[in-house]
Amino acid sequence: MTQVAGEWVLVTGAASGIGRLLVVALRARGAKVIAWDRDSSGLAMLAEGDEAIAPRTLDLSDHHAIYSAAAAEVAAGRVPRVVINNAGVVQGKNLIDADPEAIERTFAVNALAPIHLTRALLPAMLQAGGGHVVTVASAGGIVGTAKLVDYCASKFAAVGFDEALRLEAQRNGWPLRTTLVAPWYIDTGMFAGVHSRIPWLLPILHPDDVCQRIVGAIDGNRLRLVMPAFVLTSYLLRIVPVALFDRVMDWLGVSRSMDQFRGRDSSGQH
């Protein structure tokens, strides 16, 4: 069991959405929280009156900023016991309409930032006795869908990062635990307008429930948390012919789930 009481936990994308809920939930469990986000005003409101929250404004698409900020946290004695790679961005456009700069940012935040942040903090974490790296990916990192080409590709990379890191830690005997979180759409505003054709199988998830389940997965050292559990059937469907897989995804409504997407803004972040 990973204990967070009295320990530093780093949360990216902490100013809003799931990240903000995680900070609140972790503080309720006695954790001290390093809160990273590019939204300085959101961070200020989050940390107001709470000295156990250490906010830092930075752009996670800038890997130089990540290494500099990580070094500053370590120098200040804030070596996290748990790192939660939560920040994410989405365009929600057909590839032909996607903005090239936004594609780059999607990969920088969703796929590369977790790698750079973990690399930057791992030596200090191991020296301090180990830790726990949580990667908030997506069901879109297990199954692709239309209007999410760059997003799904970045989340597939995040899933691969978690798996390879877990195996590397085992191979090297590092005292490092990992948890992959792969949720279906969450009702945070980031994916406003998305639709589930069969909500009793694939419900739009409630943020508070997702937050509590992530905290529970950390407590219980779960290797993988997929929400809802029905998404796990996609692993089994991979053995059928591709054309049949595509038809099943279309029947489930996955392929059309983004048709009414509005999002929070052009660079929605959770």
C-alpha cells in the first residue's frame, strides 16, 4: 500500500478538473501536494490558505521548464513519493482540420511530459527510498476513434510509457510502483458534447467518482485502473479481424462519440 499521509505528492494539471479534485482528496488524506499547472490564477485559488500545497506555474509542453521545475522542487526538499501525470489537452478535430501546432502540443503534454517529468524526478525518488508513478491516460489510449487521431496517438504513447516503465523498474530492481489510469469520457468540460450510445455499458464518468477511484488505486497499488470495466473487453476484441473490430466499435457508438464534441476551448485541459 502506498501511504500518502505526510508525503509530498506531485499533481500536474492541478488547477482544474480531475487534477483539482485529486489535490483536494489527497490533502484530505494528509498528503502535502506539489501542484503544477499553467493556470496561475487557478493554482492561487487552490493553494490559498493552505501551506501544504506548493503551487508552481509552468507549461508542460516545455521540457526545459519541466527539468528546471523538478530540480527546484528537489532542492527545496519536496521530493514526491507519488507523481500523478494528470495534465492533458485535446483538439477534437478531424486530422485534416487539426492545427499542426496543437498536434505538437498534444504530444508534448500528453505523451512527452510524463516521460520528462518522471526522468527528472526518478533519481531523487529512488534515493529517497522509491515512489509511485501514476499515468492518467485514457480509454482513447486503448481504442482509437474519429476526431481524436492526435489525442489517441498521444494516449497510446502514455499507455506504452506506463508499461515499459513498470517492466524497466522490475528489471532493474527499483522500488518504484506504477499505475495506469484509463478512463472513458469524464464529465469535466474537457469533453463537453461527447455522446455515449449505450450509457449503461459506457457511461460518461462522474469526476468525483473518477477521483476517488484513482486515489483508491494509489492506496492499493493497483497496476491498472480502466473505467468503466467494459472497456477491458476491447483487449479481447483485438484478436478478431480488424474489419469486425471496427464494426463492433461503430455499433457501440465509439466511432461516433465525438460527433457533437464542443470541448472547453481550443486547448481543453484536465
